[in-house]
Amino acid sequence: MTEPERYILVVVRGGDDTRDAAESVITALRVAGAVPVLDEVDAAEMCAARPDVDGLAVLGRDVHVSQIELAIVLGGDGSILRAAELVRGGTAPVLGINLGHVGFLAESERDDMDEAVRRVISREYEVEERLALQVRIKDDTDTVVYETWALNEATVEKAARERMLEVAIEVDGRPLSAFGCDGVVVSTPTGSTAYNFSAGGPVIWPTVQAIAVVPLSAHALFAKPLVVGPDHAVAIELIEGTGGSGVLWCDGRRSHELPPGARVVVRRATDPVRLARLHQAAFTDRLVRKFRLPVEGWRGPGTSPTTATLRTSPPEGEGHP
């Protein structure tokens, strides 16, 4: 019996260095008998820059998103967010190979690319599900006029630089507070190290199912970051009569204008985002590595008084400090 085709999406945007990496990945997939698939724009750019890389399958034209087994992303966190958008509606996990700067969501670095591709081909990876957000905009008649989703965050921002937004915050249909601000960030645990982090919100471990709400430059006493459970609905309402209009941004990729009186309702999405994981490194270690946090002087289990080493996982039988 013939095995079905294996379709692997390759997401690539960047210069010659990134295209070199993509060409290497495409070749490895073809040698292994898999079919490399690219988004239409990526395929056009790749073929124009690398004429030898021809005959690429195109997502949405030759291959449906439901047929994609996995997405390999060559780039930084922005490219991973784009990949999550491309495979939305399917079940494919996303594997990031960091060619950017921080690459917080990436699983591997450039030096480990060949090994990462080998493990993808051998299906030697685990899938981790991350909470995503369902985001709806309702008008003053409570009619849904726009709907989207977010992996990192949904942000309501002021549309005019010189005018502050007047908003009311609501949780589960009950008013919590109203104040003037530059905006409000509603973040997932995945996004807690992105915009939420820059805005002074809490870092939330990925294993915690929660939603963070962080006001931006709020003029109010009670305008601190909030953390609510995943089954709560958070609404941000632009107060009518103040003349302030806003813009909704989701993951910095999708936007929609918000007139006065609009309500943005955010809750957990039905479908999570799936990330492919090759390593079982602790989230603490990822924080230390990506943000280059100082850990000198740590005297944890197994270290000498004068030497502190950072392990990628706790010793056997050790799960807590």
C-alpha cells in the first residue's frame, strides 16, 4: 500500500541568508520524499531569487491547509506568528528555526537546522497546545461586525496620537473600571513575553491557562495589570461621547478601526495554536537564555558553592526548587 504524500509547509521571508536556509530545507524534504509547500507570495519570491528551486507546491492552490503535516518557519517570532496564521483552520503544528533576534517562540537556532529537519522527517517531536484568543468587535447595537483571533495578544490602541482613549473594562458582563489611556493589551501566556512584557504585564508560564489585561499609560488609580481565568470574557468598550476612536491590533498583523461606542470582546478561542517541540527545556531556562538574565551566584542542587551552571532540565526526581 502506497503511503500518502507528506506535505510540509516552509515559511520564509528575508534576504539571501534566509533563502539559502530555505533552499537547504526544501532539498532535504524532497530527498526524504516529502513535498515542500510554500505560501503563494513566498513561492514567487523564492523562485525569483533561486530559479533552480522550481516546481514548488503552493498552499491554497495545490495543497489545502488541512493536508499540511507541519510548518517549518525560518525567521523570528514575527515569521512564526505569520505561520500560525497560515495554518489556522488546520491541525499542523509550527516549528520555528530562529534566524531573527530574540526568537522567543523558536525551537531551534540556525546551527541546529539540519538536525531539526531530520527530526521533522522522522516525526521525532512533541506537540504543545497554546491558548489562543477569539476576538470580536461589536457595534453599539451589540452586533458582531468583525471577528479574528490572536496567539500573542489583542490590543486596543488610540487612533490619534494627540487624543487619549476613554475606555471601560468589563469582565463577564460586569463593569470593572473606566479610565483614560493609550490603550489596553489583552494577552495570552504565549504573548506574555511580547507586547504585554514591554507594557509592564506579568510573565505567565505557558502551562498556566490565563489571560492578562494590561492598561497602557492609564490615568487611573485602579489600572493595574489583571490576570483572569481562561473561561472569563474580557470586554473593552470605547466610551461614547468622548470623541475618541481606536484601532484593534491582533498579533501586530491584523487590524480594524474602532469607532466610539465599539466593544472589543476577548475570550479563549475554541482551537489552540500547536507548536512542535524538539526539546523538553524548562521555561525558566528559555527566559534566562532569550533575555540573557543574570544567574551568576545561583547555588541550586548539584552546584558547588563557587560554580553555578544552568541546566536545561531538572535532575531526575526534581520538579520543584
